[in-house]
Amino acid sequence: MDQILQILSGNARMDAEQIAVMLDMPAEEVKKKISEYERKGIIRGYKPLLDYDKIGTELVEAVIEVKVSPQRDFGFEEIAHTISEFSEVSSVYLMSGGYDLHIRVVGRTFKDIALFVAQRLAVLDGVLSTATHFVLSRYKDWGVVLGEEGIDERRIISI
């Protein structure tokens, strides 16, 4: 992977001047490459990684395993794209192993997610089964440790 892309994937807020210093390149060259990546669709967007526990807004996140029947000439593509269109769905991945699609969903309540699965997802043609797993706590997301800012040594018990 290009060094500029590696840096941006770790911190999308880093500006071209900072990247230029890190890579010993002219800032204009870095800006040009970033613009090219955006134009070609290599960089698809910039998104902050949020620690929902600190926001104060109650949100529920779930991971849903979906087994589907692949369609002739389309495989998993058509159903994956259909599922991707739902506003509740934050990501869809084709998986190997015990199930076909890995879906991350965000809702206001457990019931919202349960209704989404029962009324919108499970009834789609080609969906054979679903298994919903609610996220109880996130400790690390996209390489970033979430939650506590450090270890509280008062909780360490010596024997």
C-alpha cells in the first residue's frame, strides 16, 4: 500500500503538509496524490471513529450472521447490495466459513434491531437464516483502543 494511504488510514485528519514532512516529499505532490486517490475512488470518504459511550446518545450495535442462497449469475452480489441499501446497516462483508454475510447494524434500541431483522432482513428472497449478536462493549475498533484512558493501578491486585 502507498505510504500516503497508510498514513491516512491511521489518521484521516493529517494534512498534506504533515504527511509531506513525514515522507520527505513536497506538499504539492502529496496534495496531488490525495486528490488523485479521491478522484479514482480509492479514498471513498473520511469518517471519524466515535466512542459511543462518551457521546451520551444511547445506540445499540449488532453483528448479524446471514446465510444466503447465492443466485445464478450473480452469486452473493445482488443480495449483498440489497442489504447494503438499508439505512440501519453500517457494513456488509462476504465471509468464508460458517455463514455468508457479516452485517453490522446500528439502532436506537434492541427492539429496533430485532424488528429490522424480523421484518426487513429475514424476509428477503435468498436469506436462509440469521444469527444476531448484540455488541455489549467495544474495547478496540479499527486499531484504536476505546474506553478507559489508561490502567487504574488501584485495581491491580498483587499476590
